[in-house]
Amino acid sequence: MSSQSKDKQGPPPSLYLPLEEKLYRVRYEIDSDHAHIRVDPEVCGQCREKVCTFICPARVYTQDPEDSNLVQVHYENCLECGTCRVACTRGGVIWSYPNGGQGVKYRFG
Ligand code: SF4
Ligand code: SF4
């Protein structure tokens, strides 16, 4: 196959799907008794960058509408990729794996 015909193929169509549709491809067993991600409000209150609000592929972290210094955590949407644990260099993320059998389930492996 020539490189020209490869270029014409382009990326797979799934790359163009909106986030909501991509997230529809995973399933969750939500552990409503145990939020496996929390943040330290004292640390977050001092954080200007709020890198968690744009680094997470599932938009788990959003700015708190009532206090822009804080973030809200929608842990039930977490894909367990671990990116936020690395990206938050301030130690604001308190992260553990969901309890056994809970959390994200990938439908396609
Ligand atoms: S979790 Fe980390 S990156 Fe996000 S607001 Fe808190 S300290 Fe900042
Ligand atoms: S582990 Fe990944 S999907 Fe889950 S909150 Fe962190 S960045 Fe988002």
C-alpha cells in the first residue's frame, strides 16, 4: 500500500466522535458508597492552574460554579487512566481504585 493511499484513509472515524458518544462505549458499576477520587479543598484553593479540569479525558473535574477556587469531582465518570494523579503536582488528588467489581467496564476490551 502506498503512503498516499494510507494518508487518504485518515484516522479511524471513532476519533471524530463527540466525547459523550465515546463515553457511551464504556459501562460503569458506580460505587455510590465510596468515591474513589476526592480532592483536598485546601490544596485546590491555592491552585491557579487547575490542570485537572482540562487534562482528564472524561471531564471528571469541573470548576465549582459556586466557588471558582474549588473543583467538583464527578468520580462516577472516571476511566481509571491515572492521568490526573500524575498531572496534579500539588498533591490535591486523593485517588484509590474503586472497590472490587466497581468502576469502569470496557465493553470492547
Ligand atoms: S486537583 Fe490538583 S490540579 Fe486540580 S485544582 Fe486541585 S490541586 Fe489543582
Ligand atoms: S483517572 Fe483518568 S479518567 Fe479518572 S479522573 Fe483521573 S484523568 Fe480522569
